[in-house]
Amino acid sequence: MCINGGPPLNDDLQNLEQIEETAEQWTDKHWQILEAAVKVFSEKGFNASRTSEVAKEAGVSEGTVFNYFKTKKDLLKGMLIPLLLRFFRPWLLRGVEKIFNNRQGRPVEDVMTDLVRDRVHLAQANLPLIKAIASEAPFQPELFAPVREQILPQILEVATRFFQEEMEKGTFRTIDPLLAFRGLLSMLAGYVIMRNIAPEEFQLQEEEVEIRRLVDLYLHGLLPREES
Amino acid sequence: MCINGGPPLNDDLQNLEQIEETAEQWTDKHWQILEAAVKVFSEKGFNASRTSEVAKEAGVSEGTVFNYFKTKKDLLKGMLIPLLLRFFRPWLLRGVEKIFNNRQGRPVEDVMTDLVRDRVHLAQANLPLIKAIASEAPFQPELFAPVREQILPQILEVATRFFQEEMEKGTFRTIDPLLAFRGLLSMLAGYVIMRNIAPEEFQLQEEEVEIRRLVDLYLHGLLPREES
Amino acid sequence: MCINGGPPLNDDLQNLEQIEETAEQWTDKHWQILEAAVKVFSEKGFNASRTSEVAKEAGVSEGTVFNYFKTKKDLLKGMLIPLLLRFFRPWLLRGVEKIFNNRQGRPVEDVMTDLVRDRVHLAQANLPLIKAIASEAPFQPELFAPVREQILPQILEVATRFFQEEMEKGTFRTIDPLLAFRGLLSMLAGYVIMRNIAPEEFQLQEEEVEIRRLVDLYLHGLLPREES
Amino acid sequence: MCINGGPPLNDDLQNLEQIEETAEQWTDKHWQILEAAVKVFSEKGFNASRTSEVAKEAGVSEGTVFNYFKTKKDLLKGMLIPLLLRFFRPWLLRGVEKIFNNRQGRPVEDVMTDLVRDRVHLAQANLPLIKAIASEAPFQPELFAPVREQILPQILEVATRFFQEEMEKGTFRTIDPLLAFRGLLSMLAGYVIMRNIAPEEFQLQEEEVEIRRLVDLYLHGLLPREES
DNA sequence: GATGAATGAGTGTTCATTCAT
DNA sequence: GATGAATGAACACTCATTCAT
């Protein structure tokens, strides 16, 4: 009859524990179908995608898709699971400290570059997933409410703590840590988006160069160094 | 029988002259219907929107919608016209110089703040329009190709010229002007998006404060001022 | 967009006034489609019927069916309207008295025969309608609740009044008038049903003969006349 | 692989011998599944019932249902077996005579009351079975053809014989024995149906009272006794 | 014998588009 | 020019049935 292994997706994305639990109960078929959905949704958008195409892409029959995900919308909802796990599990588990713990002596530019490079790579590797979700998120607020209300604050808290600590140590100048985070996030996202929309028009160089430049601008600003 | 006043939209968005021409040939009904479409599309997304709802919102019959815009997609295409006109006509007509011409003596922070404020206000005022277009753009590349290929380079050129001149004058330090532009654009867009997604979670202050902080971060970077 | 002239069917079948109102707001298309639905539903049963077949039978497109009746179930609900109007409007409007008013001097057998004949003819003429509704009624109690709770009591009241008056006049012997009504209704329905299921097996004669026999059995019972 | 114990159901319901034979070859699982089907079908109707629900109700897997009954329709067909056995085996085996043999001296009212009470109890006890079959019978004529053509005539013959004998004995007045049977059957069925549709609206009393009244009306008719 | 995952034809319903009035 | 009834292709989802384990 109905398979739909794992708990229902509704309201079960409150925190990482629940998300991991759900993910563990998923079978290979779940992942196989979800990957197909990610591919199709990211290419055509949620509404323009056809469940038949997801099925074909997954190499299963249409009925099977619905055995594993009760509705088309559940496919979208399900994508939050790998997204959150891939992007936040390491961070939230280990804290960002680990990344910065062993920066002994290394210049802050290098450390920030590592950080940005990691996120850029992650975003590039998961671009379809991000595209599928991000493009539909504005129109399904109730679907993503748990993320906004539960997960986002956790992320902000980690980020804030990181910036605050560094500011106290004097690594960064003292500004609103959330502003610092938003600024970095914006530049990072802006880079990834523009890179994928119109790399030519923006005359983007190879990734490593761009990342270094981005970090440089973020850290030093546009004004001339005053010491000179 | 078919009205569809003005030239067909296809391939007629190559430059501002053509766009203005098309806009002038539009009747009030065109605008009335397009505004309705903007409202509906921005709330539900292009594919989830119903032409019937656009008609109701516009206060006309469904048939009339199709008298003015041959297809649903033409409604989307048509939105590019007010978007481009509102965002770029003043810039491209007068050049950004005008904005900076009369900055005699005013500190660069203030001038940049004016610039950012202007764009933020514009974005806020046209948020539905932006949302309607931006959310569908990734899935209709051919629809937006003329913009990317014709309009975007014009914009980039103006922006580049501005940054370059200022760099030569010493107002800004010398970096890739496109990088400078992308950085500013990213921060600007990031601010507007986050403000509209989750103002609470990001603890956003009143606009003027946020804009000043944003410009400060953009201009000075995150590192402590070295002279101190 | 949506036509669906007339008020929504839900909860609007409380009394004959509302039913008549709804019926008057129906267009020819409504009736055309409903007749087709009656035909199809009565032949295959509600669930086994296909809306596509209803459309074909009505000579309209499938979309048109749903313009006039929002759902397949609404087609079923809509059938109550002609059913009730055809079976009860005359009765409830004029009272059964009219039928019996002018029976001056005529033997009660003849009057009852007229009554039964009228109902049998009506039932025969509306057999598909009855079949379509009656076969689904047991499984859609909420759909027919208004009829059971509002219309049925009205009918029972009229019937009760009729039998009671005749009993007081001495035309009938004094028994529970509802029992008398149920008995007549049962025989009438039983006759119509058996006639349509297996006329051969029940060796049914021509209608007029059967009706006279039925009335005779109903009025005199199975026991021998005691006077003899 | 396929079990489907017992002979195929098609065309094997010609007479009671074959039916009994089939019933004897059925295992407990057959009965278990069939009872579940009766429950589900009687609640939702044949077409609206899901084989998955039958399986769940029977406490077996969906596959098992189809091991015992090749198709969903076979479940319906199979229901004829308990129906016919329960309703007609005793009658046909022993003849109705047995019931009437020992009526020595008892008034005919009492004897008829016994008869009616027996049938009413039987119907009440098997209501789901009757409902499941009766509601689908009009739309599956070929399924029930053997019953109509083979079993029904046998029943009618027994009934006819009974009424005829009693008429010859003078217990009943002489009318068409089939009419007498149809009249009784109608009243009986009408009572059971109305009792289960709307006992309140019909103001039904306790069963024993209703049965006595029903028999009284059937035997004496509605007219006043002429001897008084 | 029992299972239940996989199947895919089939369904009610939607909605962009047309066109007669 | 404006209307809105009619259209029918298309889609999400269902479910009886199969069959490998």
C-alpha cells in the first residue's frame, strides 16, 4: 500500500535531530527519487515540473514516486533535509570554532578565505538543490516556516558568536555582528549567483582569484588604506 | 479583432529606445492589466498564478487580458519594460555623473549613502515587480536573454566607468571596478532580500540606520582601521 | 471563468422554495448536462461513471461539465432537485386533498388506484433518476441528510394527514397512519423494482392489471373476506 | 503460486449444490477475507472500496487478498455464496412446509408473524452482506444473472407452492400467489429498509410490535372489516 | 503460503486560450 | 473594444493487480 518510510515531513524539520532521524529512515529509493526531483525542479521550477518527469529521471514508475512522497509538494519539503544536513550539520555539530581553532598565527585573510572557499564549493556542489528550493521558497512560506523560525535562529546564533568573539579578540573591528554576517553572506551569495547567471558579462576570473578578491574587499572595504 | 497594441514584445527589448517606444504605445489598459499581473505573479509565482485572477485583479474579463497580451508569458515579458525603465532610464539618460557631479566637498560616505538609499527605495517600491520577474527568470533564460546580452552590458559599462573614474580620482582604492560593483550590488540586494524575508530574525533596524551601516561596512571593510 | 449559475448546492435543499429557486437559476446547459449525468450514472452507478462520458452524452466538452457543476459529486447532488420537484411539488403545493376532493361517490378502490397509478407512472418515467440517486444514497449520507431531515418529514406529514382524515371519515380502518403509508409505499416501490429487475420471473401482467391487484391486496389483505 | 482454492466462481452459482460445494472448499482465510470485504463494501460501496482496506480489515496483506480472490469483482461474486446459503438453504432443504407443518391449530396471524420475524431477523443479521450486494447488483447484471435465472425461479416456486396450498386450504383468499408473495416481500423489505434508513422519521416502534402490525396490515388490508 | 514494493493505465479536475456575440 | 462560455490538452494522484522474494 503506502510505503512512505520515515516519519511524515510536516513539522518535523524543527531541529537537526529530527531532520537526521528522518534522513536515516529514508531508503535508497527515497534518495534516488529526491535526487531526480532536485534535478527536474532546478531545471524547470517546481510548478513547471511534471511528476512524470521526476519518475522518468529517477528510473521508477510514476506510482512509485507517490509511494515514497505522498504529494509533489512533499518532494519539495523533502529537499530541505539534505540541504540543511549538508550545509549546517558540520557547522552546528562542531561549531565554527574548529575552523578557527587552528588558525594559530595564520593571517585572518587566509582563514576567511578558507571559510568562504568552503561555502562556495558547497554551494556550487549543491546548486540544483539550492535553486530548486530557493526559487519556490518565496511562494510557500508555510512550507519553510519551520526553517525560518527554528533553524535560521540557530544559524544566526552560531554566526553571531563567531563574529563577536573575533571582535573581542580584536581580529575584527567592532560592528553589529549580524551586519558583519549579512555582509559576508550577501557577497558570498552574490558571487555564486552572478557566477552562474552571467559569468562572462561579469568577467569572472578563476574561482580562487575571485574568492581572494571577495575576501579582500570584505575585509578592507573600498576606501584606500588610510595608513598610506 | 486582436488588439495587442504596440509592437510585439519578442526581441524588442534590446535597448532602452525600443523599450521606451513600446511603453509609449501601451494604453492605460495595458498598464492596468500589467499591474494586476505583477501583483498576482509576485504573490503566487508565475506558474501558480491564474490568468483568471489577473483579470479579476485588473477588473477586466479574461478575454480582455488576452486582447492586450497574447499569452500569459507575454505578461511576464511585459514586466521587463517598467522594470528596466524605472531602474535604468534615469541612470542611463543622465549618467551617474549627475548624482556625483554635485557632491562637491561632501564626504564620500554621504554620497554613497545617497546612492544606496535611492536604489533601496526603488527596490522596495518595486518589490512585487522584482519578485515576479526574478523568481521566474532562472527558468525562462530565453525570455531574459536580450536583457542579459544587451541591457546588462550597458549597465555594467556605466557602473564600471563610475568606479574607474572615482578610483582614478583617488576616492576609492584601485581594485577591479566590476568587483567593486558586484560587492555593492550584492550587499544592496542582500539587504533588501533579508529585510523582506525575515526582518525579525536579522534584527534589522530602521532603514536609514541600516543603509549607513551597510555603506560603512562596504567602504571600510571589517578589519580594524589601521591608523588607530 | 466559473459559471455555475445559481446558488451553491450545499445546504440549499432544505425546502421546496430553495429548491425551486435553484432550479429557476439553472440554464438549459445545466439541465442538458444533468440529464446526461442521470443517464450515465443510472447505467453504471456513480463511482463507475466517468465524467468524460457524461460530457460526451451531454454533447459538451469535459471542461464545460465542470463549469456548470463544480465536482462530480455536485452532479449527484443536483439530481435531487428534479427528483424532489417532480415527485413532491404537486403534492406539497396542492395537497393530496385535491386528488381526493373530487372523488365524490367514487369507490375508494378507484381513487386509490388513481393515486397508485400516478405514482407508478411517475416512477417509471423517472426511473434512471431514481436509480442514480437511490443507488448512491446509502453511501453518501451527508449528501442526502437535508432531504432526510427536512423534506422527508414534510412528506410524512402530508401522508399522515391524508390517512388520518380518511380514517376519521371511516374510509379506512384505524391503524397507525404511518404504517399505512409505509405499507403502501413498500408495495408500490416493490412493484416498480421487481417490474424492472425481473418482469418475466415475477410473471408480471400489464401495468393496469397489476396496479388494480396491488391496490386490492393492499386494501383487503390476504385473508378471505369474513362476510362470506 | 496462485491458490484460489475451490472452483472458479463464474457460472458456478447455478444451484445450491454447487454453491455448497464451493463453500466447503473455502478455507478460513477465504471467509476471513470475504467478511472483511462485506464490511468495507457495505460501508463505502463496491467501487468506492479499496482492496487495500479490505486487506487491512482482514488482517492480511494486499497480495493475499488476490491469492484467494483473483479480482476485486470476485469478492463481490463470492458474497453471493453466504447470502444464498444463509437465506435459502434451510428453506429449500426443508421446504417451508416444516415451518407450517406444526402450525396445528395456531392462528394464521401467529404463523405468519413467525415467518416474517424469522426473515427480518435474518435480514438484520446480514444487513452488511445484503447492502454490499444489493447496491451493486443493478450495475453488474451479468454477475447476478445466474441468481436471477437459476436461483430466483426456485425460490418463487417454493413460495408459490406455499401460498397456493394455503389458498386451497382456505387459509388465504384466492389471488395470484406470486402477487401475494410480492406483497409480503415488499412489505418485509420496506420495513427493513426504512428501519435502517430513518427509524426516527418513520417513528418505528420496537421490532416485535412493528412485525405484528405489518402482518396485520398484510393479512387484513386497510379497509374496515366488513362484518362489524 | 504470504508479502508488499512496483507498476501504469486511468481519473477528476484545472486553466490558458479561443471566438462568437 | 469587451466579454465570458466553451474548449480539451495536460496533470497530480489513485489503486487494482502482479510478482520477486
